[in-house]
Amino acid sequence: MLLAIDVGNTNLTLGIYEGDSLGPRWRLATDHERMPDEYGLQFVGLLSHVGQHVEDISGICLASVVPPLTSKIVQACNSYLNCDPLVVDAGVKTGVRVRYENPKEVGADRIADATAVQRLYGGPACVVDFGTATTFDAISKEGDYLGGAIAPGIEIAAEALFIRAAKLPRVDLQRPPHAIGSNTVHAMQSGLLFGYVALVEGMVERFRKELGNDMRVIATGGLAEILAVETEVIEVVAPWLTLDGLRIIWDMNR
């Protein structure tokens, strides 16, 4: 049984694989202050909650874009799960050729996404990841990672409005009744939700001009399902795409 772990700036995502099938999965808040023992006890608790045991874990594949947390998670896995994780970084087989000017600048999660798209959906493709940042990744027909675009995430934008504008409240990301908000909360929700939908549609159109009309659009990340229902340009919603990529990378490096 494989445990896949994706450490992001906002969320820590975990999933258990038996063969190619994703079983129990969790999306937790990333806590930069938590110690290795705390993470280890949390992992054990999650496994126990779904009737699994530490002894059931035969491997761990880890992607992290938070360097200070990487060593903590590795230590937690060694101490509490009795397993040394495969950390996705330079030297790990992914099956993806990175065409970025400096490949080391590409986050491990984006490489895992590209690996999953290459194997599960094929290229050319645009992966829209709704995380701390909203990222757009371009995958060529041959499965190469070409690069992409990075914009502030929708939750960052919402928090910035609350912090920087004295009269604007903190709002939940929900669909307002109309695009024209009749009160401040609805106006903010409209700007955030529909504004980001327009961002996605505009960026997808620009990517399509460069990758071709047969480009597929795959959305992932914690907010993918909320945004996807508001636009027709997203063809596939794969909220656990990064974990799927980690599972494939694990199989390639066994």
C-alpha cells in the first residue's frame, strides 16, 4: 500500500493507493509550526481512522514545495510509519522532460501533475491548479512540460481585500445570486468567483493559441470543483491529480 503526500503552502494532501486505485484521501491545512512528532501522530491517527495500520504502508512518495517542512515530514514518516519516503526532486524518474529555462525552478507538484496528465489524459494539455497560487501548466503533445503562468490564488485575493480595504469584510467563496452584487458581500463574491472564471477562460484561450485547438483542459486543486461548474472550458476535474502523479512516479522508481 502506497501513501502519497503532497505538501503545499496552504494544504497538505494525502492519499492511500492499493495498486492504481486511490482509496482514503485527506486535504489538511499546512501547519508550518508543527513538529515532526505532531505530523507523525497525525498520520498514524488518519490511518487508524480508516482501519489501516502502519504495517500496511509499503512505500511513501512525497512532493513538497515547502522546503522547511520537507525534512519534518520525512522525519515523521521514518519515525512513525517506518518508511523512508521517495522525495520527488532532481534525479527521480518522472517520464517528463522539463523544457523550462531552469528546471529546478519548477515545483515538484507541477511535475507530478504533468506526469499524471501524460499518462492518464495525454497532451497537449493545460493544467489549471487552484491552490495557494492559481497556476496554468502547459504539457506538449509529446508529454513535455513546457512552462506556464502563475497568478495569485483566489483565497489570497480574498484575504488581500479584507486586509487592505478597511470597509471590506472577509467573505466565504460562494456563488452570489447575480454577477451584479446588490450588497458588499455579493459584490466581493462576484468579483472573486466570476473574476477568476474569466481569468481561467482568458488564459486557456491564450494557451490554446500556442498549443493547438486539440488542447485538453484539466483542473485540479482544492477549489477546482467550485470553479469548474462556472465555465465550459474545463473538460476534466481531477482534484487529486498530484497524488495520481506521485503514484505513477513511485511505480517508475521502484
